[in-house]
Amino acid sequence: MTHLSPLLIAPCGINCGLCIAYLREKNRCPGCRTEDAGSLNAYCARCRLRQCEDRTGEYCYECAGYPCTRLKRLDKRYAKYRTSVLENLREIRERGVAEFVEQEKVRWTCPECGNILSMHRDRCLHCGRTW
């Protein structure tokens, strides 16, 4: 599977393909949409947004309670990773997940080596370039 794919966009709007747990070589997390919950990293396995019973569609923005308190808290936590789940969900809603993924490819590709950057690191995992 490619690092950036619609199948790697979590219901909350996080791009699992940019996560350090997905990008690492050993014990790779398959992304939160996997059917095999036992293969998820511990954080994702217990994520209440991933398991939300109130969500009525594929993404959180389709819920009547959107944006919920949990989603707002996640958005604040991910600001340090240069990511806004609320902005991601807005883009997905307005442009579709395929176009969102194409934008992500441009935004998160290392200009030095062309590999995918991790949102959780401030340097490229392949060439070491800081960004």
C-alpha cells in the first residue's frame, strides 16, 4: 500500500500514512481503518474517535454532533504536528478524499529526496533534511 492513500485517512481526518507508527520499518501500524485491530499501535487501538458509535458515516464531519469535544481536543493536540484534523475534514468534505490525498502528497513530500515526511518528526526519516 502506498503511504498516501484514501484508505489511510482516518475517520477523524488524520492521515495515517504520515504517522511515525505507519512509516517505521518494524512493527508497522497498518492505519486505523484496518480490520485487524490487534495490529494497531496501542494509541490507535484505544482511540475513542476510531471506535465512535455516534459517527453515522465514514468521516467525523458526517456526524450530527460534529465537531465533538474529542475531535476538538485532538485538533489542539495535533497542532504541534502542523496538522489540523478539523481543516483536513473540511478539505475532505469540500473537495473529496482523493483530492485531499493529492494535496497531502505535495505537502508532505521531502523536497530533498522525494520520500514521504512524517508529521511526527521535524526531519525527513530518509535523508535527514529538517523542515
